[in-house]
Amino acid sequence: MWKSRPILIALACAFLGWVPGAALSQAYPSKPVRMIAPYPPGGSSDILARIVAQKLADALGRPVVIENRPGAAGNLGHEIAAKAAPDGYTLLLTSAAALVTNQFLYKRLGFDPHQDFAPISLVATAAPMLVVHPSLPARSVKELIALARARPGHLNFGSGGVGTTSHIVGEVFQAATGVKMVHVPYKGGVLAVADLVAGQIELSFSDMVPSVPHVRSGRLRALAVTSEQRSAALPEVPTMVEAGVKASFPAQWWAVAAPRGTPAAIINRINADIAQVMQSPDTREKYASMGIFTAHTTPERVTELQKLGTRQMAGVVKAAGIQPE
């Protein structure tokens, strides 16, 4: 009897340790969940947050309410999420821009991108698209390169801000083709696209979400996508490789995260629900219409991509001479 006592104690401890997590997972959620969207309404992150939140609400059986908290290139919303209670009732739609790029652009973030969050899963991947104003006499990447070489320093390309993916893609494009253009940073990709449509700038390496509707309406002309394969949203638009530009362009990704310390049972529950959301034909259709790819990963994969992106961005920032503000 006494010989078996250690085994019984071990089993009891294991059982007691398991019960709270299991009970927590079953009881969660008991009230609405908020999802912080750290960028202004209408942009890629906001639209993705709303799609994911709506589907996640169906899976959780509780409302998932979007809370837009824009400011400082997403830093404000991330700071708010980092300081929230780690109880599963605050989620964050984050991105490579916020978790990778911003640490090189700002002296003060208000949060630690590597320590303050519990990643849950990727929810989308995408690649910028080269779009130009219809008045620009270039109907292909080859013609644009020829025009830029003939007029060095005269063409302006807009981006969502210094160090954003659209900016870095523009720098990579210039390095790969030998052209020289002027970078015009905006406080968000949507603003850059708006000025491009208005003819204030000539081109942009824009997010697909805000630019696809303008391409379809004829207000913008798409020359190439920087992804490895063509986009289902605009299948007639070639890839950069097909257009003759062979370069390693940075991709974009978005993920759902929670404050650090959120119970593993809740992280696993939401991860499983996101898997179901990404398998939904409705979700796939909405993503494809915007030129975005659905994604589902382990939390560890998000961390891996964040670390990889940080190493890559360190080299790009050093080469470009970008200094934090």
C-alpha cells in the first residue's frame, strides 16, 4: 500500500493540474471578447480584423468586438493590448510591421514585441503590388523601368511610412533594377493609395486590400505582384519574376495574439477555432477577392517568423541608413 502511495500522489497531482486548464477551456468565454485593431478603419489590418472577429465570434459563441486603437504606426494599440489582463478577453490583430519593423523605427515602442505577447496563429499572408496612376506612360514593369531610368529622381513612390513593407519593397525594387525614385512616406498605406488615385504621386508598392478595388475600377493600373504566384484577385497581373525582376521581396503577414500570460488552454482553444475559420469557404472567398492568402499556424511558427523577420530587417535598415525616431 505504502509503495503505491507515491504513484497515487503523482496521479492526483497530474489530475488536479489538468482539471483547472480543462475547466477554464470549457468555461471560456463567458462574456464578449474584444479584438484590438491597431490601425485606422478601412486599411488592410482593420478589414482582416473584422473578417476574423466575425468568424471567431461564431466559433466562440460570444461577440468579438473590434476596438480600433490607431496611432504611432500601430504602437498605441499594441501598448494597450500588452497592458491588458491576460484572461483571454483581449486579443490583438498584429502584423510583421508592428512586431518586426517598428522596433527599428521608434526609440520608444511602449511594449516589448518579443516578450509582451502570446502569439496564437497567423491569419493571413500577402505581398504588395506595384500600382501606378493611369496617366503614367508605363503599361508594364519593363516600360516603368525604362521611364525611371530616363528620368532619374523624378518619379515618386508612396508608402505607408518609413520602414513599412511597401517602403522596403520599393527600396528592393530600386536596388534590383538600378532605378532611382523618390520615396514619399504617408501615415498609412490607405493614405498613399488615396493620393495615388488623386494623381499626387506616380506609383506605389501597395497592399492589395486598398488597391485592388481601384485597379478593378480603372483608377489605378497594376503592373506586377511581388508574391511568388499570381493573385486570384487579379489573375491577369504578372508576378515580378514574370515581369523580369528577380529579387527577394519581403512578404506581409498578420497574426492574432494575446497579452503575455494568457492561459495555454485559451491560446489552444482560439488556435483551434482559427483553424476552422481559415477552412471556411466564405473566409477563403473573402480573402481571395482582396488578394490575400488564408493562414493558420502554431504559436511557435509566429515566433519563428518574427525572429527571422527581425534578423532580415536589421540588415535592410542598416543598408538603407534608417534611423529610429
